[in-house]
Amino acid sequence: MFANRKLTAIGFLAPAIVIYGALIIYPLIRGAYLSLTDSRGGPVANFIGLQNFAEALTDPLVLGAFKNTIIYAVVVVVFQTVLGVALARAIFSRPRWRRPLSIVMLLPTLVAPVLAGFIFSYIYAPDGLLNRTLDEVGLGGLKHIWLGDPSTALMSVAAVNVWMFAGYSAVIFLAGYLSMPGDLIDAAQMDGAVGWKRFALIEWPLLAPSLTVNTTLSLIGSLRVFEFPLVLTNGGPANSTQTLSLVIFQKVFSGGNQFAYAVSISILLLLTVVIITTSINRALQLRERRMS
């Protein structure tokens, strides 16, 4: 009986294991091997050891892209979290409007990132919607070439990411609000814990699981960002919006034809994502345990 159940389980799992191995495990192993060669995508590939990794770790373009990627991720996670919590709190305080407002919050996530990039490229244009609006409200002095200035380009690209996924974060935090014990909230209110005091002492600690989920998802997405800088700036101006994913793309497809070198950078990106997200996730889980 036990043997039959075991064979049945293996039979159900086998197709998934084969597909996972073919689409995930084999490409990872093959990529790891190619990163140790001088392959340019053709049949000839000479083994060169860790030379690609050594070059990547001293390449000013890669180091600059790494710095931009970290800054971008920090800005996106912080602002997305702050806006998400604020929107979730506002929606939670209006029970009759929770469902329609939740749907509205998710609408930006339905827009393809490439399309969102094209839309905001017109908004950020020198004569685009943003600058025209500043003119019309009497703030013409704040007009700027948002994507053409290295000091504002990266933050402008990050703002698109925040706009697109802040509503998604809000829905995650709203789920946290809805799971809060109602009697605890009522008791806190009766004891005088209202407004900011209630948020800091009651709501924020209870939102710990939602914070863990939101931060992990936001980190993974922002560290791997590709479409927004590609469409909005293509890494410019002066490489101020280069990210690791964009550098990988350019090394392979934009005339570089440095296939193995791009694979080595992608492995470094994978390690960066795994190390950072795992570390932050563990820290947040420890916070959850302290809060519970």
C-alpha cells in the first residue's frame, strides 16, 4: 500500500520536476559554466576561469550600475511602503468603500511596465504634462528636464515604479489591517490611543507580517528593474540610470555581444538579490516574533 502511494506521488511530481529542471536548474548550471568562458554566443567557448567576474568587479559601468540599483531599490521600497500604509489606513477607515477603492488601487499594476514607461516619458518631457501643470499652478520655477538631468533622472524613474506598485502594497497592508483584532483596536481607542499614537503603538506592530511580505516583494522587483530605465532613459544621461539588468541586456544585444560576460553579471545580480532579500527578510521575521 505504502509503495503504491509512493509511486503515485512520484508519478504526479515527475512532470513538474522535469519541467522545473529543464527550465530552471539546467539554465542555471549552463549559465554558471558559460560565465567561466569567453563565449560570445557562438559554438566556440574557451575556459577562462573567474576572469569575467574579476573584470565585472572592477568595471566602472558595472559598479555604477550596482550603486544605482541599490539606491533605486531603497527609494522604491521606502516610498512604496509609506504610501502603501497611508493608502491602506485611509481605505480601512472607510468600510463602505474598501472593495471599490482596493480595485482602483490595483489598476496601475495592470498596465504593462513598457507602456507605463512610454506614458511617463511624455509626462516627463520638457513640454510634457508635469511641466505644463507646474506652469498652470504658478510653480513654473520648478520646471525641469526630469529625465535629462543626472541628478533627477534616477529618482524620476523610481517614481514610476512607486506609482505603479504603491496600490499593490496598499492592498497587502489593507489585508493586515483587516486581520487586526477589532476588540484590541476598540480597547486602544477607549484608552485614548487615537491618531498617530494608535498607529505607532497598536497598528504598526500588528502590520509586521504585511511589512515583511511587502518589503520582500518590493526588494526583489526593484533590484531586478529593467523595463523602466530601458524605456525612459536607456541608462542615461551619463549612465545615471544604469541598472544591473540593463547592463546585462546591453552587453548581449546592444552591439557588445559579450555573452559570457553578461552571464557573469547576471550571476552577480542573482547573488545580490538573494543575499539582500534573505537578510532583510530574516530581520523582518525576527521583528515579527518580537512583536507577537
